Amino acid sequence: MNHYVLPNGLRVVLEKIPTCRSVSFGIWVKTGSRNEETDRNGVSHFIEHMLFKGTDRYSAKDIAELFDGIGGNVNAFTTKEYTCYYVKVLDEHLPMAMDVLADMYFNSRLDPEEMEKERNVILEEVSMYEDTPDDLVHDLMAKAAYREHPLGQTILGLEQNLHRFQPDDLRSYMKKYYTVSNTVVSLAGNIDDHIMPLIEKHFGGFSNQGPEIPVTPPSFYSGEIFHEKKTEQNHICLSLPGCSIRDDRLYAMILLNNAIGGGMSSRLFQEIREKRGLAYSVYSYHTSYLDNGMFTIYTGTAPKQTEEVLKVSMEVVGEVLHHGLTDAEVRKGKEQLKGSLILSLESTSSRMNRLGKNELLLGKHYTMDEIIQRIESVTQDQIRELTKEVFAHSFALAMVGQSSDSIQSFRRDMLASNGSTETTPGE
């Protein structure tokens, strides 16, 4: 891995992989829905869409035809904390791909007519999302846990905002957040010594300087949200505070999650789906942000089975809380985590993503040997102490379904210390 800083201050991270023929190239911006005020919620995602709608040199159709014509991929995504625009092409097509993507980044027209078309596209995306209850419930979960904090906002944005946004709203937001200090360029693949002059050509003139704007850490609330919707299943999320991306205990948290619900051999999957047949989809996951994290359990099950699913879930988690993980579970989790990391090295996209995200959020990079050492160094005692800390809180809960009757008697504080909810703000 090589790290460079252009004269204008732009950070560039790249990894040469001479054994492959592809190159993945990304422009990373440290802004997402977390940086939006309520009346601007959705602007980051709107900008992401509009950067594909044409520049003075390339129309939206030109952009699509250029990448289709070389068998390459061009896309983007917005998260709560960052936005990424990326391409994956054969090495011989990188100069053209970088030229187009840089032009999109710096010179998109944000044409009012195109914006009206894309407004409707995004509103359709919101409608599609709201018609998918097993997706919707996760947004509601963030709202239940973070309340009015920006991390509780949806990435797609509020419908009233989407109707109101105009090109100047997007431009002012980009002026504030699409700055040199907020941007990272990352590349991975078959690149040669001509890469830095090419990057200088396209990014050396980037001059939108501005200070990094701090974000406010959230409090975690054991809130509850029920969203009534005509569904065949109840879709349920239970969440607790987790670890930030900078927390030294992050790998202990990942191992704990893997054992509870991170795969087909996890305790939740085996107990709820395989042993009892109560759900098709049951899993847990951990989300890390800059200054906090969230551990979440999801289940989709029939209304008549919801109370039993919640009861069994608490029994499974309670067993982990009181007796810890087995040595076999920890060893399996470590091998699983190492395997997924090492296998990701075979993809230039994964390498580019890792470089960009680490530079943007952490400002440092670990070698694969260092990461493996950190995973291997996690002890049972560390996992046990972290488990006690995580489950000392009351659960936040979100559910999408036809009736809330099945969660009325569920005690979200049943695993918390002394059965009290006082450890969690807002209760």
C-alpha cells in the first residue's frame, strides 16, 4: 500500500496488484445522512444520484454508454457517514474511466430538468423501500435507538425534503462537505508508475478547501417503535450499543456477534430456524460508526410465533451472557473472520474499499498480518467483559407488522443489570 498527499492536500491511497488485469478506483467523501440537518435529510443521497446525470462534456447517456462499451462498472453508494463513487475497469481503460469519474465529481451540471426526473426516481426508490418491511424495520430501529440524532435518520431522506430540494441546495451542501480534506482517492489493481501523474492531472486542481466539520456523538435510547403495515410476518429488530470503528474491542464484538447470529452455525439460527422452525430469516449484525456502534438481532416470523421467538432469542442471548462463548465458538469465529478477510484480497473492489474507508475514517492502515494478529489476540476474558457491558443495557425495539399485541408483554430490560433500565439514557 502506498500513501500520497497531493500539493493541494488531497489524500491518495493505492495498492499495486500486478497479477490481475482490473483496476478499481474510488472517490470517497466523508459525508452522509449523519451530516444532514432534519430539513436537509436525503441531500447526500440526492447528490449521489445527480452526479450521474451529466456534465458539459458527457450526458447521462454518454456516461452509461462509455462504461458499457468497455465492459466496466460505474456506480456509487451513500451511507450514514460517507459517500463513494467508484469504477471497476480493465487496466487499459483506467485513463478514460478516471477522466469521466473526475468530470462527474467536479463538473456535474445539476440540471433542473434532470433533477425533476431524478426526484421521481428517488421517490420511487423510497416507495420500494417502504414496501419492503424487512428493510424498513432497520431504519425504524435506528430511529428507536438514536431518536432525533442524525444517525436515526434514513439515508434516502424525508419525502417532504425530496419534493423541495433544488440545484442550489445540492451545490451549497457540496461546497460545505465536498472539500479536499473530506475527500480520499483510492485505487487497487494493475496500476503502474504513470498513475500519480494521471491522478495529478485530474485532481491536482481540486481547490474547495474547508475545515472538517465535527459530528456530535449520539446517546443510545431503549426506545420502541411499532409501524403498522399489512404483512404476513412480523419483522422485528432488537438493538443494543456496540463498538465504534476505532474501538480496540471491535474484533471481540465481531466474534461475539458471529457466535450469536452471524451465520448458519450461530446460536440464533440453529435454535430458532433449524431446531424449532420458527423463522426463515434470523440473524444478528454489528454496525460500527466513528464514535459508536450498534448490535442488532433481526427476525421475521408469523404473528402467532412472535412471542415465542422473542422468548427463545432472550434465552439464547441470556445463555451467552451468563456462561460466555465456548472455546470452539471463539476459534471458529476467528477462522471465519480471517477467512473472509483473506478471501477479500482476491477482489480489487474489496481492496479499494478497504483502502478508502480506512483512510477516510481511521486515517491509518493495518497490514493483513497486523489484522490477523489483532483477531488472534482476542481472549475469552475480553469477550466476556464486553458481553457484560453490552447486555447491561435495555434493548431498543422496532417492529413492522399488523398488530403490536405480541410485543406488549416483552420486557426489553430483562437482561439488563438488576432488571433496571436506568443504565440507558431516555428511559
